[in-house]
Amino acid sequence: MSEIWKPVLGFEDRYEVSDFGRVRRAKAAQGTRAGAVLSPIETSRGGYLAVHIHMGDGRRKTVRIHRLVVEAFHGPSDLPLVRHLDGNPRNNLLSNLAHGTHQENALDRVIHGRASNVNGNSKKTPCKYGHEFSEENTYLKPRANGKSYRQCRTCRRNEKRRHIT
């Protein structure tokens, strides 16, 4: 499979990004050559990979590679986040990335065991009745404070049945 390169949105004349998650110079600049692949750096929050993009006026901007890949290949979106479908923030392959919501991202973190919770309940795989917290069986119930907690869909369904009969 060959690597496909597309222009970075907003920097079409200077940078390109590939479906493999690599970023390169589109044209030569002072001290660099066209086609030079940028060295990624790891961000301090979350372990995501990023690169420094030069703005053209002497300033530079640090941008996360996963966002560049999704926007170049899928276009901009109204959805606020870019999801790593396998839970690995360093895997920036196009096939592993998708636009998403905060709720989808929270569910991804629970499924992949990356959720942080004070009491550790978010990392447990079965509910208190033994049902697995899988993507299909997990419902994130929103709270008034904007946060959410997870519920087992099977238990929720059983609870509703008990109230109907």
C-alpha cells in the first residue's frame, strides 16, 4: 500500500500530511528542503504526537498530527474531537482516526482502559451484576454538572422491564 499525501488545511503551500500520519514540507524553506519529513514530538498531555508548523511570519505553532490527518482527508467538522479508535494516542493512521463527540471519546477511554476515575470504577469491565462494559452494552448517562457516568445497558433494560410489569 502506498502512502497518500494531502495538503495541510490552512498551510496548503507549505506542508503536507499522509494517511500514515507523517507531516512533511511541501516546498523548501530556509534550512529545509521540499519533502523533508518533520520529526514528531510527544505532547505533555495525553502522549499525543505533534509537530511544529511555521506560520510564515516568524512564529510557529504546535499542532497535533491526528487533527491534521483527519482534517486533510475527511475535511473540517463541527464535531469537537478527533478519536483514536484503538485507544493509542500515538497511532495516527487515517484508518484509526475519526471525528467524534465528547461522549464518544469518553466511551472510547472506558473501553480501552484509559479512563481516569478517582475510585477506579471506570476501569472495571463487568457491572455489579456481571455484565461486561463493552461498547454495545455501555450507556453514558449525563449528569447536571456536565459530566457523565456509565450504566450497563442490560441492567437498565431489565430495570425498565421490572417497572412495566
